[in-house]
Amino acid sequence: MKKPSVVQDLAELAKPEGLSAQAVAGLEALEATMVVLLVAVAVRVLVVVGEGGSEWRWSARDGCGGLPSSFENLKQLTYLDLSGNDLRGDIPGTLWNLKNLEGLYLGSFNLNGVLDTNLPLSNLRYLDVSSNLLETTLPIPPPSVMLYNISNNFLYGEVPTSICELSSLAVLDLSNNALNGTLPPCLASIGPLILLNLARNKFDGMIPHIYPDSCALRMIDLRENQLRGIVLRSLGNCEMLEYLNLGDNQINNTIPFWLSELAYLKVIGLQSNMFHGPIEDNLSQLNFTSLHILDLSNNSFSGELPSKLLKSCHAMKVIVGQDKLAYLSLFKSVHLSSFSFGKIMTYAMTLMSKGTEREYAKIPDVLMAIDFSNNKFGGFIPELIGDLKSLRMLNLSNNFLNGSIPPSLANLTVLESLDLSGNHLVGEIPQQLAHLTFLSVFDVSHNRLSGPIPHGTQFDTFGSGSFAMNDGLCGSPLPNKCTNDDNGPPPPSSFIVDNEEECLFDLDWRIVLVGAGVGFLVGVVLENLIIDKKRRWFLHYSKKMAKGWKR
């Protein structure tokens, strides 16, 4: 009796189109030496690569049901990608018979139940079982694994210290589960680790002192847990760090001074914690040349806005055009015995974008954002923010900022969202802001602003809520009309020239007033002298006339 053929079984999965006789013959010739099998639903294509590099493709429909038992015949298979298929149930036991597997990708596979904690695949280097329905404690893969992604499942319990025995591990993603307990300090013993994502779990306790000397980490994502205490200096030893997100925890600390020593940082997320105190007093040197996103919102930072920090953000000062959309990511080259492939791991972030909270599963490379909202910052908005010309989002709302809105913000020509609400700002809204043609969200409500609202371009699209609770503002879209012009004056060409002219105008009037005052005073004095002299002459002449009459 002929043994089951994986080709025939795959042909069944491909119905109703089926496979041509030529396709079946070609696949059967490769069956004994298949090293790569990729069933990709997104493009509906099955790729089979033979040991000598020969390849076969055919168009297939979405896989449904379970894997056929004939898969165990693929003894030479080293890479299997079945992601995005609808093969429900437990992980098929036939996969554990593929002893030569080095890469196994079962993401979005609708797997449920449990995963064997002792996977019998000693050559496995890449394991992805993310976005499934697994309900179990954390399975520990073989020590040979380099990339382990089991995110977006229903894992529970603590992370066992045996995870630290994966001495080749470069990528560890346990995010979006229900894991709890404290973080194992032995994570520092995993030397090659470049990506650590433990976000959106239930971890508590302090961030351990895990990197006393050095580390290779480029990404640390610990957001949305229950971590508390302070951030230890040891994380500053990760000199290649590009992404650090500690947001939405219970960390009670001043800003970590060592952040300024990490020149490759592109994303800093400290939002929604209990950070406090002034910023620049705790930063020894300022070197944020690569920074794209800085989120310090929902803390208790105080003092003035960190001007020197902002001045060092050189990446935000240059507008770089792009022919195609790119994302902030980490590229990892994976080498298997039969072939190599690149794995791009994108960074993720949740930001207040255009007035609403937005989840960026991928962060566009052109996205430059600063969020200092909901703190205790005071003082003026520094003019030098206008030098950060590639900013797309700026949120300074709900602080204690005073002074006027700097006209230099008009230099932010690609700005899409500007929120200055909930402060103590005074003066007029600079007319130059009407030139920001990309601005889709603008909010200066709950301040002490006055004068006409700019009109034209984007400002004609903003509702009254953007300007509410500023008793001195007038003009459309508010009901109160301006005295001279219902819509306010047109945007001036240069605020510097206007200021100089205003100063000269004020000076001329001062000179006129001083001259008039002096002239008036001199006139009064001379008049008194003349009147006094005439009075004395009149008295003297009158006495002489009287004597003459008496004679």
C-alpha cells in the first residue's frame, strides 16, 4: 500500500481549483527532499523549495481544518510557515516528527489548548506561535532557539527562570498575555538578546538590576504592567538602545539621568507613571540626536520646559522626504542551515494623535512627536521649538505654561496636531499659524488668550471648541465679533518686521509726548515771568501818575 502523500493532501487543501498533473508530478519529485514549505494565505501561494534550490509554486485557497498526517513524511523540512491559516485546534503532533525543523511559524493559526513545554525539536531556532488562543503557562522552547514570539495569547503564571537558559536567544516577545509575578533578574545572562517585549501583562515589583556591565538590547518594552519603584542605572549600560517604553506603570522616580547618554534612542516612552521633578537638573549631558518620539505625558514633571533637551534633538530639525513609507524597526538576519532570511521587527507605540489615543502597530519613520501634556510644567513656551521643523505632533496641554504663543511655531511646516489647551497663555494667537497647511488639529481652549482668531487655510476648518474658554478671543467660529474686523486681520508676512515697526511707532509717540510736555512747561514759566514783569511796571507807573495828580 502506498504511503500517504503530502502532495495529494495539499492538493485536497487547494480545492476546488485542485492541482494540475504537472504540479503534482513536480511536487512529488521534491517531496523527499523538501526543506522549505511556505503556505501563505495573504498571497494564496504555496512555495516548496527542494534541497538543491529547486522551487515550486501554486495558487492555493485558505487552509482549513487540521494538518494532514502525511506532513510527517517531510523528514528533510527545515522551515515551515503556516501563518494566517485557519487550522484550528491543538498544534498537530505530526509537526514534532519533523526533527530537522529550524524555523516554525504558526502565527494567527487559531491554535488553542496548550503547547508542549518540552518541544522535541532540538534544531529549532525560530519559533513563532503569536496571535493564537493558547491558554497555558509559558512554554520553554529548546535551548537552540534564537527568536521566540508567543505574544497575543492567554498565557498566565510567572516567567520561569529556565527561560534564561536560552543562551542563543536574540528576540523574546511575551507581550499581550496575562503573565504575572516579578521579572526574573537572570534575563541579564542572555547575552545576545536585542529585543525584549514584555508589554501588556501583569508583572509587578521593581525593574531588576539586570545589566550591571553591558548589554546588546536595542528594544525594551515594559509598558502597561504594574511595575513600581525606580528605574535603575543599569539600563543605561545598554548603549545601543533605540526604543525604551516604560509607560503605564507605577514607577516613582525623577527622570533617569542616564537617558542623555544613549545617543541611539529613537523612542522614549515614560507616560502615565509617577515621574516627578524638573528635567534638565537631572541630565548631565544632552545628546538626543536620533530622537523621534518623546512621551512624558501624565506624570508630575515640573519646572520649565526642557529647552536644552529640545535643542539637542537634531533628527527633529530636518525634514527628510521619502519615496515610500518606512517604519522604525529592527532588522534581524536569521540564518538556517538551508537558507537565510531577514526578519523585520517594527516598534509599536500608543500616542495621543489628533485629539484621540491611537495605537501605532508600526511607527512611520517620518513621525516626530513630543507629548508633555498633563504635567506641572511652568514658564514660557521656548521659541526654539520652532527649530524642530519635522515635528508632526506637539502636545503641551494641561500644564501651567504662561506668556504668549511664540510665532516661531509657524516654522513647523509639517505639523499636523498642536494642543496648547489648559494652560495660562495670554496675548493673541499668532497670525502666522494660519500658514500651517497640514494642521488638522488645533486646540488652545481654556487659556487667557485675546484678540482676533486667524482665518484662512486650516483655521477655517476648526470648530469653536478649539478656542473655548478664552474670554478675550473674537471672530469666527466664536459668536462674539471683533470690533474692527469680524474675521481678524490677514496673516502678516513677518512678525519680526511688525514688532520692529511697532517699537519705532511707540518710540515716536513717546518723543512727541515728551516734547509737548516740556513745551507746555516752558510756556507756563515764560508766561508767568512776562505777566509778573508787566504787573510790576503797571504798579510803578500808577504810583507816578498818582503823585502827579496830587501836585
